[in-house]
Amino acid sequence: MFLGYTGGLKLESFNMVANHAIRQVAEDAIFGANTQAQKAISEYGFNNVINGTIGVFLDDEGILVTFDSVFNALRELKDESFAAYAPLNGINEYLDTAIKTTFGDYKPDGFIEAVATPGGTGAIRHAVWNYSSWGEEILTSDWYWDPYNTIATEHGRKISTYKLFDEKMNFNFEDFESKVELLLDKQKRLIIIINSPAHNPTGFSLSYDEWLGIIEMLKRKASSNQNKIVLFIDIAYIDFCEDESRRFLSLLSNLPKNILSIVSYSMSKGYTFYGLRSGAIIGVSSNKDVAIEFKNACSHSNRGVWSNGTRCAMEVLTKIYRDESLLEKVEKERNHYKEMLKIRANSFMKASEEVGLEICPYKDGFFISIPSNDPIGLAKELSKEKVFLVPLEMGLRFAVCSVSQEKCKITPRLIKEAMKRI
């Protein structure tokens, strides 16, 4: 690699960072696409641009949705709730509340511990670092949130994938089991990341029966004491799903001690607290020592990476769940936007069916994905029509969370026409 030429002599590149930190510099696909969309909006006006890149909830005018009930509660906090350090593990009442709201009526039997993290991303980081070794592979689906790979490579791990869908666009249990077997044979230790319900980027959700099949299969693999399995469940968008979507969490009860279940909790979407970075990593085990080990490892990682979490966010969650009337207001606001999200998604899916546009199976969540053999070329072609989507490795991601119903209705036709042109 060379930086340039001076007087006909080649100048070798000079690096100050350690070898493991030398990386290719590439623009983030999501933020890059949004930058293009924002430029088009400034030039042509908001109404003439479809910006399906942003993974936050926007109203029909493109304004970030924030829950008044939540931010009024935030403003009522005393100064010390903002200024004071939080405990390294997180405020105890916050952690108890995070566990309560994560599982709802479906709390599994077993030993449950939690440690505060900066959003669900922090939980992923702790799981990757504490439960895999250098060079090992972490399993997730072939459609996945790209920061999984960033976190893995940042810590010297690799992402391995199974095919999420079979030929009939159903969950590909056969390929999933095959990859689990392959990696356990090679490593004897395996982290499996499953993002459900409301998978990012497809909006796919596993059914209860599919979860039951996964759990039963993992129990069979755990019959060998040599195998250590960590099932990491990313539920970042669960607050925008129906309550019944939590039912599968009860299946985490009384699993073999060499299966540790980890659930990532996040306040970002369900409380519109994206920027306050508050969440938790929650461990479930049938073995008390494993659960205590989990808490100790994650607490140590907190101190070594970011120290404390955001105290005011923790205070707000505990305040909401202490006050039934405030909790009712929060849930009323959230339900309003859940319904809006459902209307937008249904409009997109109906329009896709009408024009014959193939999409990944959608059930819940902020995103719908469109398979494509040339996602970058398709995204470029759509940008000529002032339509901006995020190109992924296997297709395009469309953020129904940030696009009005009217624009959701017309986007499938524009995508289909762009596909024909390229």
C-alpha cells in the first residue's frame, strides 16, 4: 500500500495504530444513504423525496417522534439525577425494572441477573468479549444488522451465517441446525445471535413453535458437556410488537447449565431514548454459579470499557414503573405509534403484492427488506427518482418507521420499475 509519489520515489505507508486496528475505511451504508437523502431534501423539498434510510421513528413530516410522557418525566428529575455517577452495575431498581419489562408475563424460571449497558449494542459487546475467544466464529443469520460484524471484528472474532429463509421463504431450520453443529464440532463453544421478534433488517419474527424447535435442538446439542452454548436474543424492537411476542421467552426456563441465555434490553426504541444510550444485558441460567459468573464478568467489562451508564435514563425508567398513571401515558403514546407503524407496513406490503415486488417475510418492526442481486446498483437507480434506501449485501432495507403511509404506498412501484431498468 502506497500513499503517493515524490520525485519518482515510492513512499511506503506509515501507520501509528497497532496492526489489529488497521482497517479499510468505508462509509457506513446507512449514514451514507441518509446523507444523500438529506441533500436531495434540501434541494427538492421533503415532500418530493422518499427517505427510507433512517432507523428511528419519524412522523409524516419527517420529525423525530419523542414521547411527551417520557421526556416530561426526564425534565422533572433533580440535577443530581443527571450529574451523579450511576453504580457500575447500574441502579438496582433500574435493573429489576429492566428484567420486569423485558419478560412481562413470560419471565422464565431460573437465576436471572442484569448489568446496565449503553443500549443493546453494549450488551452485544459484552457477550462477544466474555463468551467467545480470539478467532472464534459467532453465528447469526445471513440477513443481519451490520454492527454485529463490526463488534465481532473489533474484538478479533468472526461472523458466520446460516440462511435465514428457505426456498419457500420460511425459517430455514435445516441450515440453522447444520451451522450450529459445524461450529460446535470446531469450537465446542458457540454464541448464537438471534434478532427476533421484529428482525433488523427484514421485519421477520420467529413463531413460538419455531422458537420451541430451536430450544429443543440446542438442548440436544448441550447433551455433550463439552459444548458450551450462549443463546443471545436481540429484542431491540420488541416494544413495537404485540405482548404475545414475548411468550417464547418462557422457553428459557430450566435449560441445561451449559446453555446460557442472554437477552439485550434497550430503551432506545420503546422509550424514544436513542441518544441517551441506556440498556442492559440480562442473563438467564438454571445454575446459580453461572448466573453470578455472568454478572461478575459483565460488571468487570463495564469498568474496563465505559465505566458507568447514563443515570438519568435509569432514573426515568424506574420513575415510569413506580407510577401507574405515568406508565399508562407512556403505553398510550407507544400504542399510537405502534398502530401507525402497522398501517405503514401494511400499505407497503399491499402495494408490493399489487406490483409483484418480492419482499422478505415481514411481521413486526421498523424495517422491510427487498432481495436483490445488485443492491448497490438498484439503490443508485432509485436515487435518480429521489428514493433512498439502504443497500445491504443481499438486498435493500426500507425503513417503514420513518416514511409516511402515502409514500409507503408508492415506493414498491418505484422499486419494481427501477429493477426492470437495471
